[in-house]
Amino acid sequence: MNKFYIRTYGCQMNVADSELVAGILSDAGFQKADTIDEADIIIFNSCTVRQHAEDRVLGRITSEAKRKKQNPNMLIGLIGCVAQRRGDELLDEIKSLDLVVGTDQYRQLPEIISSCMKRKEHLFADVQNNIENYENIYPVRNKGVNAFVTIMRGCNNFCSYCIVPYVRGRERSRDQKEILREIEKAGNDGFKDVTLLGQNVNSYNDGEYTFPELLEKAAHIRSIERLRFVTSHPKDISDKVIEVMAAEPKLCEHLHLPMQSGSNNILKKMNRKYTSERYLGIIHKLRNEMPDIAITTDVMVGFPEETEEDFLQTYNLMKQIRFDYAFTFKYSPREGTAADSYAEQIPEKTRLERLQKLIELQEQITFEKYQEQIGRTVQVYVEHTSKKSDKELSGRTRDNKIAVFPGDRKFIGTFVDIEIIDASGWTLKGKQIHHTKL
């Protein structure tokens, strides 16, 4: 029996897609390998959001050529966003690559792999299919206690810096009944913390149900204990979503809400379709409804034509909002996006300087936020042993912070109440005071 191994790069959507592909291949009779050394089919699931991410996966594929010399029958494949963006040109560029399959063609993988094996030919499939939702396929999830459930695919936003709509196609929402069945199955399989995924979950609409209606139904599934979702777009998040978050106990007190910029001028050039005032209003509503909510974000600096004043508006808005954590980036030109053609590109030195200022600001805010946790009692869903010591356990709080505490690995997959006694870096440290068995 042929064994496959999938190496995943990029976002949570890619993790979910890799589990989906594992389900497709397993249903077709292929066997999942525990390690890359056991596999005779190696598949790389790729991310193309930034050039660095694309270069990283292509470099790894090139480095795996030596395996094919040892095992001439081995197949190496590329799936995901890089495969969709660059298609068959990669088969000519990377000689060790046997197959390239885009984001809407995963159902064809078993047939493509079999054809490669029998005919010893290189194949690609990158035709976009804007109705493909991979219904009636259950993913083979990776080991752990957290599950990702994709509720929609594609994106209609066309932010001027982003390649995603071009490689993942138009928005389409999965049938609510299919989503709820998958969530229930994940819970029955032991995954008690579920995250709903989409490029813009707030615009979910299967023709009958909207996102807040889906959230309400998902929050009542008995087999799970926690529910999260990502990513939210500020232009689409509604008051109803905030009301459901506040009302449903299983919905966690955390929201990732990309801000990107605090300058209305830059937000308009980014094609984000909201203002800084609108964004700040959402933050106020969230904190009024859920005073303990943790809010994280994405922020980009050095976007084309960003002035010093534009940057200061971003800096000051971050200072005012005080995010629990911010993923900060310098703008990176992406071929094929609108912003790549903008005339006034910001010098790399200026981008780096502005980025460093944001990093230093957010590090201080995050440090203070974590220090405020000391003395509190929080519930932790235990995920695994700590990376630093097998005598400590590591888990996630309801507001999505990592916490470690002394304990036995028998508690993995259970909920534990701990008292926070210290905070170091981006990790809370605690001591166990109560255990809830599942």
C-alpha cells in the first residue's frame, strides 16, 4: 500500500486543506505515513501570501530531490496556493516535482497520483472551480485536541495587496448542515476546541443561513466545549455576531480582527472598505459586550504612498486600542496584485524602521496585558506537554493565550482551572487548582 505524507506551510486554512486531502487519499486506499521517511508519496501544501513563503516551500522541494535518487518510484507533489498561482511552469523549473495540483482540484489527486505511478509522467491540474466546496468529505485530522472546520472557501474582497482571491477563487459557503455534522463528528472524535475557518467568515451565507445563525447552532452542539472562528473582516462583522459571542457560553472570548492600518487614506488604497472610526467602533462594541475579550490583529506598515503621518495614525490607534497581540508586517510587493503597480513604493529602510517601532510598542502592551493576568483563575484546555519540560503541561485559555503549569500528561485533552502566578514572554504560568474531566 502506498504511503503519503503531507508537509503543510502557511495558515490554518492550509492545515485544514491538508487534513481534507488526507481524507480524500485515505478514502481512495492510500495510507497516511507517520513520518516523511516512511512515505513514498510526499506532498507539500504551499502558501503564496508572501514571496518568502513561496520561496521556502519551493526550496524544500528542491532539497528533497535526494530522496528520489534513493527511491526512484517516489512521487513528490505540490498542492495549494503556489500550485494554483504558477501551475505547470513549476514542473519544468523543479525536476524532482511530479505533480502540481491547485486548490480546487483535490478530488482529482488519487487519479493524478495513480497516473503518475503507472505512466511515469508529470501532471498538473490548476483549473479554478468556483463551486467546489469539498462537501461529503471528512478530513483526517492531525493528532491533537483542536479541530479546524472550513465553512467557506475563496474571497471576494480583493484587498490591493493580497494574492488570495486570485489563487482561491470566489467566495462560496458550505451547506450549514454539512458544517454542523463535521463539528459534531470532530467533538465525538475527541476534538473539544473547534475553530471555524474562512477567508472572511462574517460573509458566510449558504443561501439560507448567515454567519450569526451558523454560530448559534454550532454553539449548541453537545460534543464540543469551545468554539472559535477566524478570520473576520471589519467591513462585515455585524452587531448580531457580537451579540451571539456574548450570549453563547461555548464561544470563546477572543477575536482576531485585522486592522491593517490606522490611516483612512491607506485603508482606502488597500481597498479595505472601512475606516479607522468604523474599526474603533467595533472594538468598543466588543469590549462593552465582553469586557474580558482578548482582541488580536494584523497590521501592515510601509504600504505604497504611506506617509509619516499615515504611519503615526496607525501607531496611535494601536496605542489607543491596546491589542493583546498584533502580527505586524512590512509591506511586501506581490506580483499580480493591484498594489504591486503603485508608483510610490516605500524604501525598505523606512519600512523596517516603522515595523520596528510597532513591534516595540506592541511588545510593551502585550507584556502589560499578560502581567494583568497574574492572580486570576483561568480555564485551560490541555493540549500537550510543555516544549521545555515533560513535567509541565501546555494548553490554551478561553481568550487564546498559552498557559503552562506542572501536571501529569494524563490531563491532556481535559479542562483544568489554574491560577496564574507569573507571565513570561507570551506565556502564562500557573498552578492547578481544579480539574474538569471530559
